[in-house]
Amino acid sequence: MRPTQIYYEPTTLEYPLGKELKAKFSDIPWIPIMNHNNIEELRTKENSEFPELKQLLIIGTRKTHKYVENHKVSDFLVPFTSSGCTAMCLYCYLVCNYNKCSYLRLFVNREQMMERLIRNSNRSTKELTYEIGSNSDLILENTITNNLPWIIENFMKSQKGKLTFPSKFSMVEPLLTLNHQGRVIFRMSVNPESIIREIELGTSSLEHRVEAINKMADADYNVGILIAPVILVDNWKELYSELFDYLEAKLSEKMKKQMFIEVIFMTYSFVHRKINADAFPDSRELYDAEKMTGRGMGKYCYRNNLRQDGEIFIHDELERRFGIGKILYIC
């Protein structure tokens, strides 16, 4: 990523990572701000300017460090080194407010976050798994900060515990030679290629994602696959059958032996629909009144009968190809 402008809290230049980023992007305009969480001039932007907002980079320090309990792959969701993303997936759950959550924010106080993480892990009476990528895509972030090798190498100083993070990007080479001690769980999100191309804008292709999966498995990482989000377009059964056929053919035997699978159905919202209509007027319409119903404040999910059909179909198709016990959950 080469941002068009960088908004930064001046105190970030006191941190090692802040200094590195200032040197790396010295040819790009730097605009001082009071708070990365409230940039007034960006709040006045129109929805149609969403793609331009995605080209900005915001640099600050993370002030919120509350761990949230989780009961899927991890024990806790951990606010970590970034928030937001440069990709423009039309359903992105991070885009709760386009002129606050659209752009990539980097937090340079990584030493503070790592110290807290190691302390929490060492104090626990059992081995905990920490999700450090719930607010961003750390593989993408790593192309800017080189944070992931630093994170993994420093977390290995803890006595126990595991890290996990998901991605839609394939740039995993910096991780392949690290001494991760089998304590890092990497999860790659996949979808049919046509959905990636038309809906997951700015992310890696299915081919490159699968290549990255095999590389990470070969490097002895624990690797899982996220079928996420499942989007029930008109020909969804055909598309997901083709996706599962492709995975069966292209995943390495080493990957298939140790893999686990998460399945998550899409939740859409009024905010997504409004932004997409203004910023991407020619994009595929994801809202379908016949297939969807309201869920909470301004959100849509698939109707129960369609959702149940989807769950049964995907469960059976995955088990037929990869065996019983590979699916961790479907939600």
C-alpha cells in the first residue's frame, strides 16, 4: 500500500514503529491530528468518497485494551496493532460507520500491547488462545509495518499461550521461517472466485490464498479455513460446490490432515447497502428482500428456511470431501 495521505497523532513519532513509518513514507503528506478516533474533516466526506478514504493511513496509539471473551477458535478477542483495512469487501463488518471505520489505522504502541498480552498469558492457569486479528487483516498490515514477525517472535517469550488471526491475503512469506513453536493458528478465509472478484474487492485471489494455505501448513503452522462469509447468491450451491472441489484438489495432503473449518453466513446491514449504492453503484446488490429478514438494529440475515438449507448443504458437502470432524462450527 502507498497511501495518498497520512493522518497521525504527533506522539506516535516517539515510538520506534512511528519513527520507522515516518522514514518509510517521508514523501507522503503527514497531517497532525488530535485523536485517531475522531478526525473531523473525514466525517464530512460523502459515501461516494469511500474508495478515496480507503487510500488513507491513520497512525495513532491504541487506548482501549479490553479483552473480550470468545468461544470459537480463541478464548479472547484482543484489540491489537491495527483496525480497519485497505480492502473494500462489500459486506465488511468493520464498516460500522464509513467515515470512522473505513480506513486502515495503525497503532504504534505495540510494546505496551505485547507486554500486557504476555503478562495475561503467563498469569493464566491454563493455556489460552488470543485472537489478535479481529479488527484488521494482519497479513495486509504486515506489508506496511512488518509487525507479524515482531509479534510472533516476542510472544514466544511467554511461557505458554497461542495466537490466532484470519486473513484474505496471501503475502505470508515473511512468516515461513519464524520459530513459532506451533503456537500460532493461521486461518485463511475463502470464497468462490466470482464472489472474491465481484464482492471482496482488493483482496487476494482464491488461487493465491490456497497457495498461501499450503505454504503455512508446510511451515508447520496450525492452519484452518474460514468459509466466510457464505453469500447465498442465486447460484450459490453450484458456486460453493465448485469451491469445495477446488479445495479438495489443490490443498496439500499435509494441510488436509490437520485442517479445521469454520463456516460463517453473511450478515448485511443498512450501512453497507447505503455505502455500496453510493460508492460502488455498479456492484452486485447483496440485499435480497425475499431471502433476508431483519436482525437487530439495521441488520439483515438470511431467512430461517434458506439458512437451514445452506447449513445442511455446506455441512454435507464438506464432510463428503474432507471427512467427519473437520467442521469446528457453523454460524
